[in-house]
Amino acid sequence: MPAPHLIGPRVRYSLFALWIMVVAGALYLYFFKREVVQGELQNALSASFWVAALSYLLIGSFRAFTLVPATFPLLIAMPFFDPWVLLGLTLLCIAISSSIVYGFADVIHLDEVFERKYPKQIQKLKKALQTYQLPIIIGWSFFLFLPTDLICYVCGSLRINFKKFLFGVVVGEGTVYAIYIFLGDWVLRP
């Protein structure tokens, strides 16, 4: 995929419009045709638990390349999995997608996106990570409004100890998603 600054405004606006149409269509189906969508999804997913689990795992693991938050696939999967199974799959997705961003920090050119967009914040984060690695990684991953892919990128570019990095991300994000999953299960349960 070309670098974001090489894509013309017409293409960006077209992709944004397409994204808005997909979201609007999904919201329409969710609010006005929910029974049809749920029936079709349950039929598709009931065909094989393993197909559904593998699909969720693939989507959750490789969503790092799109910089889409892991919350979206999680919310879609909630009605279809037992909470403990979904938590296990989600933790695996977090570990894989975080490892991808960490491992390919130099290759996937996130530096062009993040460092151009947030130069002061990236420098502050890098300086703080030199001293307080694990608390920052856990805290950043836990805080809902901070992009976890950014901390994964910074840790990858600084070559923070991989085990420490992965532990911090799984604890931080895993805690948030465990809350989402079990609270969502409590709300969705009849």
C-alpha cells in the first residue's frame, strides 16, 4: 500500500465515503433488521465453532495492519462466543497483533504516520519509556483513548525487551477487553 501522503485527496475522500456507507449500512441492519442479521450470522457461525474461532483470530490478529481498534471485532463476536472462549481468543489476538506491530516497526513505516503526526508526543514517550517501561506499557494499553498500536510501534522501534513489552500489552489491553466481554455478556444475557 502506498504511503498515506502519496494517496491523493480524491482517493482518500472516496475511501472515507465508502467507509461511512459501510458503517451506515451496518447500523441500519443492526437497528432495523437485527433479527435477519442475527439469524444469518448464527446460521453461518453455528456451522462450525472452529471456523468462527479461526475467522475471529485471523481478523483480530491482522487488524494491526489496518490500525483499526480491536474493539470492533470484539463487539461483533460477543453474541456468538462464550465469554471465556472469547477472552482467550482476544488475548491471543492481542499478543499476535501487538507482536506484528512490534516486529515490523521499521518495515511497515508507521514512523512516517506517527512521527509526522505526533512528533513531540513520540519523543516524550520514547524518553519516558527509557526509564519506566512496564508501567507505561500497561497503563497505555489499559487507557481506552490511546492507540495501543502506537505503544507497540514505539517499543518496537526502541527494541524494548519483547517479553516485557508483550506482558505489559496483554495485561493492559486484556484487562480492558475482559471488562468489555464480561460486562457485555451480563448485558446481552436474557
